[in-house]
Amino acid sequence: MAKQGRRRGGEGGRGRTPEVVAETVDGGRAELVPDRDRPRAWTLFVDDAPQSHVDLDDPTRLTFEYQRRLGHVVDLAAPAGRPIQAVHLGGGALTLARYVAATRPRSTQQVVEVDGPLVQFVRRELPLESGWRVRVRTGDAREVLGRLPEGWADLILSDVFRGARTPAHLTSEEFHHEARRVLRPGGTYAANLADGPPLAHLRAQIATARTVFPELCVIADPAVLRGRRFGNAVLVGSDRALPVAELTRRAAGDSQPARVEHGRALADFTGGAAPVTDASAQASPAPPPGVFAR
């Protein structure tokens, strides 16, 4: 149960330092940890793994580096400010759904999160603004994706972790085909991936996505791409040419600069990695001890 005697994230009182809010959810212990520098900003942890950061006063503020990279994809998915139809696989604290709603008013969004108690916890403590068109659905990401109409979405963002690992059934060719079915022609798919040396999972995910999306790029810290440390990489796919030059400019100018690989360089990086099918799929690798030390 949630702790008592603390101010909730959505309450507007100031002058008191908010306390950690915690609750048991299906995925373990969920905690909302207050940002010391911003009165209504919170980081969501589940079993000590950081999931999302939300600033209720400024939903366009993306603190996690991988979320900023996904934010670049959102920004370039359509002309600035134009409403889109977006699907979010994995809810967390609904950070990117808030970002889309704030930067693209009147967008219609569907968020899929398997952990129902986590959804209730986040929506109670960090409520969405009433005018936003965001529907949050509880269920398995692939099952719900399979029920969405063909060609419904302009954008699909996949950011699904269970115990800090992406489930195997969300890594296969069959899953990527389902994502492309739901996308409109010219739509964009982006996935947050986590891997470390020797980067076998990341290479296999690129090879898998290549069987479905003719245009691909990867955005990541150069140290991650060189296999020097465990970290996140954002994989972007589409049936249209991607805005690689602008993605490169934005990623390089970030406070934590990233590199964008595409074309021949991405093919060379992938090497001889084989695509993953439902029969061979495995969950993404577990992070090494200490990666999420607070």
C-alpha cells in the first residue's frame, strides 16, 4: 500500500519537501522519488530500476537521455505541432504520452501497460491533464497491439521492460510485423533497447527490424555502440526516408551527446546477426550489478 502522511505528486502545495511515495505493484515495489530541484518533478523506480521522470509543471522536460532521444523522434514524426495518433507500448509514468500531448495538442494516444496496479498508482499520484486525449489500457503490449486497426498510428513507441528486461515476445519479427501493420504508410516505429557488450541483443534487434522496415537508424551513446558499457539505444524504423541529418544534429547537441548510425555503417555494425523469430526470441539481457545504483 502507498505510504501515508505525504503529499502526492499531483498536489500543488509548495513550501514543503515532498516525500517518497511507494506502493507494491505487479512488477515489485514502485517508488516515486521527488526531484530536489523541481517541486513537482518525480522519478519512478520499480524494484530500484529507474523507469521514468516526470515534471508536472513542464511535461516537455525530458530528463532521461533515452527519453530525449525518443522525444527527437516524436518531434520529427510530423510537422511541428501537428496532432498525431500515437501508440505507447509500455507506460511507466506516462512521460512520453505527456510530452506528445504538450507538444502536439489534440493528439490521440493509446498507452498499453501490463501492470494494472502501476497504472493506478501513477494516475493517482501524477494525474494527466483533463484535456489530453490519452487512453491508458491495461494488458500485454503485443496482444493489445494485435487488436488495433490496420494503419491507425502515425507513431509507435516501444519501451517495455519487465524486471529491467524487455520480454522475448516483443523482440521478434512477428512482433515487428504487427507494429508495421498498425502504422500508417510513412509512419514511424521507435524502440528503447538496452544492451551491453558484446551487443548481441542490439545487433539482433537491428537485423530483425530490417526484415520489416526498409529504413532504419540507431541513436546511442558512442560508448554503448563501442561495447564499452551497458546502456540504452533507440532503434527507429519506417517505410519512408528517416530525417537522419536532423536526428544527428539533435543527438549531437544533447547534454549527453549521442551518435546516429544508419545506412552502410549500421549494416556493418549489425554484422552477421540473424533476425529473431518467436521460436528463437529471448528477453533482453539483464543489466549488470550496480548499473542502477542510486
